[in-house]
Amino acid sequence: MKFGASPRKTWYESANLSGRFNSLGCKLNRLLILDHVWTQLVGNKSKFWVLHAVQNDTLYVKVKIAVAKNELIARRQQLITELNKHFSKPWIKRIEIQ
């Protein structure tokens, strides 16, 4: 833009920018929500069950001790149901344990 030229497009609200950054914003929001909900659901077990990654519809959880792994296997489906309640459409379909 040259000095003194008027800007190409002006915007007055942050909502006008949402079209450009919407996909990135949605992904970050979902990850923040997932992290918060996970911490609330598992409570003290969060020191043994650590969120490692999310890829497509699979949540990867790193487990530090074997006893915690067995409990996570038992609660896997319940956790998936509880996590998906916080999103507009079901996002997590599987939990893989590492």
C-alpha cells in the first residue's frame, strides 16, 4: 500500500475476521476445551494419564504405570462419551493407550 492510499478493506468488528482464521481458531478452541474437560474428568489420575496427541478422531493417552492402564481400559468408553458432550458434534471416537 502506498503512502496516503486508503486501505483495501476496513473492518470494524472481530467477527469480520472470523472467516480467515476460523479453522485455526476452532482447532485451538477444541484442544483447549479437551484439555480442561480431561483434567476435570480424570481428576488426580491426570498425573498417570497424560494427553499425548489427537489425530483425526483418535485421542492418544500416555500412561505411566500399568495399574492406571488397566483402569483407563475399563473407563475408555465412558470417557469418550463424557468428552464428546462438550463439543457440538462427536469428535473423539477412540482412545489409544501408549
